[in-house]
Amino acid sequence: MTNSESETRTVIVEREIRHPPEKLWRALTQPHLIEEWLMKNDFDPVVGHRFNLRGEWGGVLDCEVLTVEPHRTLSYSWNFSHEDPAYDLKSVVTFTLTPSSTGTHLRMEQAGFRPTQRQAYGGAKAGWQQFLANLEKVVAELN
């Protein structure tokens, strides 16, 4: 395997959200809220908890909570098993929340795309833009 074949790519999306980290954290960790902006799930914010995200497209992502630092950092594996190596994805999604003068700076990072996964990488770049736009709407509606 050459170096370029073993390298992975990362999708990074950053946003300023006009709400405090505590409010954003709720939308990132409560299953009924996650369903509103991301997918159906059986999430529990406990390190080691295994859960599924079920997409409207019929796919199921196998996930495991890796990091929980309330109001600061959340990460979990985001794996999709597929016969076609271009879609057989093993990745990690990390949300980092940093208080800012206007609310919260949110950084979402999905790492682990192999060079042969151009379509999956492109889909994630577009998909996360939409997911995070939905997340902002959900957070804005919270009390």
C-alpha cells in the first residue's frame, strides 16, 4: 500500500450558532432531537454505548460513543457496511463546541474517508451542510 492509498480525508464544517453550548448540547445528545435534525437513532451519551442511525434512504449506520465531554466535545464512530469498497465506510464524527461572543462556535469533523471514496466524501460534505442547517433550526426552537 502506498502512502496516498493509506491516507484518509476529513470533512470539516464550522458554524457560529447564536445559542449557548448547553442548548446545542441538548440537540446533539437527546435522541428525539437528534431524530429531528439527523436520523432516527437509539443514542445515549455514554462512552462505549453502541447505537444505530437509520437514514430515510434505508441505510443503517453502526456507531459507538467514543467521547463525551458535556457542552464541549462529542464523538462517535460512524460506520456503514457495504459490499462496494467505495461505500464501505469506517469513520469518526466529532462535534466540538466552543463558547463565542455570539453563542457557540460549532466544529463538526468526519474523519476516515479513503481516497477511493470520492462519492461518499462528496456526499458527506453536502450532507453535513444540510444536517447542520437542520440542527440550527432545532436548537432555535428549544426553550
